Amino acid sequence: MNENVMIICRCEEVTYHELVSTATKYKCSARELKLRTRAGMGYCGGRTCRTMVEKIAQSMGTNTPTETNISLKVQPPIRPVSFENLGRISK
Amino acid sequence: MKHINHRDVVVIGGGIIGAAIAYYGSKSGLEITVFEKNELGSGTSSKCDGDILAVDKDPGFNSQMALKSQKLVHELHTELDTPFEYRNYGSILVCENDMELEAAQKWVKQQQNAGLDFRMLDREDLRNESKYFADDLLGGLECQTDSMVNPYLFTYSLFEGAKRYGAHIHTHTEVVNLYKNQAKQFVIETNQGTFTANKVVNACGVWAPFIGKMLDIDIPIKPRKGQIIVASRQKPVGVRNVMEFGYLISKFGGERKVDPLIEKYGVALVMEPTESQNFLIGSSRQFNGYETKVDNEVMKCIAHRAVRFYPKIADMTVIRAYAGLRPWTADHLPIISQVEAIPGFYIAAGHEGDGISLAAITGKLIEEMINETNTSVPIEPLSLNRFHASLEHSFD
């Protein structure tokens, strides 16, 4: 299989090639790589591709962990939830 | 052993405001160096929405300044190399009762008198705008010049533009001390070494007071927390930015006819469709120090409020939530100012929720102040002195 067209982020359809070329061009952190490509920003909240996105940023030598450079964060909710269920306010 | 580096203009803060100053400054020929303690756009500039609005600005000076900024962003969209998802479709406010509709009419008149492109919308207009709107909404208003961007891509794009004009950007560089030496240069101690500079711009948003304190300057900015939830693309709920009229009341501090919890968290609907076709739903306003944890109860209120205006999105999915800190000032205007007591020290902060909207004009104004040319808008209403003057008054 051609790794250039291999999909890393299934939700946002981001390929391996797109991630590697963005990381190479901007020499950026995993966080910036995510924001620029949208890898990890889709429906599953990065559950599938988060570690791969971090790994790609690291392999470019641009994501060396430091005190101020933490790995990609996880945002609530834990699972996708409908407006109806989320917005139910108990009185 | 310390390595001393001398710079002409140092901008502290790598958010949207620092980005715009770096861009317009270096474009005008200034030698600009930026210090950012974390990553570019890692504070408020990536914990926000991307609306470039005049619709929610106080009619007159503030809305005219917003209009100037919109024109600059429109130019930037062709000027900058990296696209930042610019869309200029206008925006609308919707009213849920007669009181709001009356206030909206007044708002439109005032904005029109200030030279802005506003008009009223009736029920029919709303129905044509989106079939997802609640049937009982009475009408609203429209501002034609409003636009949307992706806020962090806009930040990145401005910094890339600035670099092309020769700006130096230092990330992971935290300013730990700042003072003036006997040669009247600023000495900037960072975790990456010590620098000197002729001029310093404080573009630290909610963190600006900490930099001010290093020079014994009181900067009256407080963090006002806001939360946003992200809804997954399912069906297009609308193509342009929508807010409820109560947003203005929540922003400027008036009385609303809403549930106590909605009131408590300052929840008011904002719906921003993004280029990814997800949509952002806001908003909340809380004074809660510097914490940025997503609060579940606030998230519930925001979702509840969204369904009031868009009942038919009840089965659509929320996939993410985030919180950020708006740099609030008492009169809802930013501080874009020289500091008289310390020549060469400038402040560009305190934009509350208008940082993305007003970044371009802010960057331009600081560039004009440093170059001592005529400013694009009058700068007196933005001066730091306005707070200290009113303080003196209150003691009279």
C-alpha cells in the first residue's frame, strides 16, 4: 500500500503524506500539526489517530517534549452527545 | 554568563494581537522580535470563535473601529499567503421577544447613523435564513460587513507574513523580568536569556497585567471565562454567524428575561458555521480567575439555549467543548496605548471577546504609534489614562 495515500485521521480524512509534509514545512508541534491539518479534530476526538499524529511530529524532530510542550489534550465530552441529552437541565 | 541581545521593538505575546502587530510592524520596516511563553496562538486565540464582527460593537467609535478592522482583514485575505478560511457573508442577531425587537430597532438606527451597513430582518427573512430556527422568533437584524475566519490559522498566517518581512519569532520564551536600565533601554529577562530593546509592546491579553506589574504599571484587565461547544457536521444549519440579541445585553451587562442559570453563566446563543462544516455554539461569560476547565453545567446551559433557538438540532451531536479567557476591561474597549510614565512602552490588550475582530486595526494602530504617523482611528478612547483619570474623578 502506498503510504502517501494512507489515511491517518479517518474522521477528517487526513493522509500520512499530508501530515508528514505539513510537519516538514512548518517544523511544528503535534498541537500545531493537528490544528493545521485537522487530524484528530473529528467525530472520534482523536481516539484513533492521536498517538500517530504525535509520533509523526516527533519523528520530524519538532515535538521534543519539554516542560511547555505537552502532548495532545483530550477535551470533554467523553463520547459524542446529542444537544437534547446534553441540554436537559434538571430543575 | 549572560548573552546580551539588543532588539529594536520587542512584542511580548504570540497570540492574534502580537501576530497583527508583528505583521504590520515588520511590513512598515520596523525590526520586530516576538516572545511567546508557549506556542503561537496557544492562549485565548485558539480558545475562541472566529467572528470578525461589527454587529455587537457599541454604535459609534467602537463599531467604526470594527468596520476599519473588517476592511483590513478583507485586504489581508488576499495579501497573506496562507489561507485562513475567510468568509464575508455578514451576520445576524435574532430577537425572541418584543423588548428585544424594540432594542434591535434602536441599535440598527444608531449603527446606520454611525455609517454601518445594518438592516432589520422580519420573520420571513429568518425563515429564509435557516429552516432550523424556532418558529416563534420575531425577527432580527443583519450586519452586511461581518465576516468569519479560523482564528488560529489567521494567527499563523499573520506570523508567517511577519517572518517574510524579517520579524524574529521566539516561542517557548517566557519573560520573567522587565525593567529600564540607566541607558534608558528595556532589559527583558527571559528563560532563554536576557535581551535589551528600545521599545516594548505588551500584547499579552489576559496576562498583560503581569507584564505591567514588572514595570509598576496597573493594567485593569480581568479574565472573563467563556465556553464553546463544537457540533459535528450533519446538515447545514446556516451559512453565516448568528447570535441572539440577548448576547449584547449579556456582554454590556443589562437585564434579560431568561432562566436564572442562563443569567448566572451569562449564556447567550452564538452559532458560527466553520469551513469544516462543523458549527461552534456559544457562549458563556464568567469571572472565575484564570482557570480554563470546561464546566459541565455551563456546557449544558449552552446546549439548552441552542435548542431554544434551533429546536430541530436536538438530535445533532456535540463532539467537543473548550474554554478560554477573554481579557475584559470595564468599558469594553481595548487598551491600545502608549504608557506616558514609561516612554517606549506600549499596551495592546484588553479586547474582551473582540480580539479576532479588532486584531488587524490594533496591529495597524501600534505600528502607526511607533512610527509616529497619523493613526487610522482616534486613539484617545483607547488610552490607558482613561481608567486612571476616571479613578481620580471618583475621589473628587
